[in-house]
Amino acid sequence: MKTEVRITIVRAFSVLTGIGNSLQTPLLLAVRLYWGWQFAQTGWGKLHNIPHVTEFFMSLGIPAPGLNAWVVAIMEFVGGILLIVGIGSRLTGLALSVDMIVAYVAADRQALAAIFSDPGKFYNADPSTFLFASLLVFVFGPGKLALDFLLSRRFGALATKSEISAAAGSLCEIPVAARGEAYPDRRIS
């Protein structure tokens, strides 16, 4: 009897895991499309009102406000488009995450400080959902319905597994001076 219950639990868990796995790509596509569009719209609005954005950045004490207004506007507009098509997704997700963290620090510092004491204040701040969407893409990638996936399948096949392992291994070597005497051949794996 216990074996049958255990088998039923394992099968149910397996079905649940399969359902969750099958929803990853559509969810990541939805996140990329919706939040890519939102980023592109925000960037487009900033591009068409640079003097106002520059003035706002000046009021926040952001250094080089004119230059930073252009950088942020272009990054959000182009980054949104890149998210939509799914190319350079992880790098774009990282760049937009940093952009949103800077937005919290510069414009919503009190909301950021309240992340644990008053989470509602944190979630209601403008950068909140933009930050989580870009972090999702950075951490989990764009999914299979993205140009990144197609390009990696096309060009990733050109590199052998041993070439990839060798390249990854050389990136993870610890310099001799940092290794110490006890473990001269130790690597991070």
C-alpha cells in the first residue's frame, strides 16, 4: 500500500513538473513581449522629451544629467525592442535591471529602503515590475520562442562540447598567487 501511494505521489509530481516546464516558454515570451513593449514605450517617451528628462535627472542630482538622459532613453527604447524579438536577452535583461536599480536608488530610495518593512511601498514604486521582468529574462533567459534560442541552436552546434568545456574551464582558473600553497592545482568548477 505504501509503495502505491509513493508511486502515485511521484507520478503526480512528475505531471505537475511537466506542466510547469511546458509553461516556461510561453510565460517568458509573454514577459518579453509585454515588458519589452513597456520599456520601448518608456524609452520612446523619454527620447521625445529629453529636456524634461534632463531636468528631472538634474533635480535628482544625477551626474551628467543630459548624457544620462540620452543613455537611459536609448537603453530603454532599444532594450525593449531587443526583449521583444529575444536577441541579446540576458545582456539586455542585465542592463535594464541595473537601470531599474539605479531608478530605485535615485528616485525611489524610500521605497527601496522599505522592501522588507513595507513591501507594498516597494511594489507600488514605478521601477518594481520593470525590475522583476528584466531580472526574469536575465536569470531564466528568453525561452525557446526567441532569436537567441534559434541562433544558439544554429551557431552553438558549431562548437563542440569539449571546446565549450575548455573555454569555460580557462575562465574559471584561479590565478597562482590567489590559490595559496595548500591547493596549487585547484580550480573553481
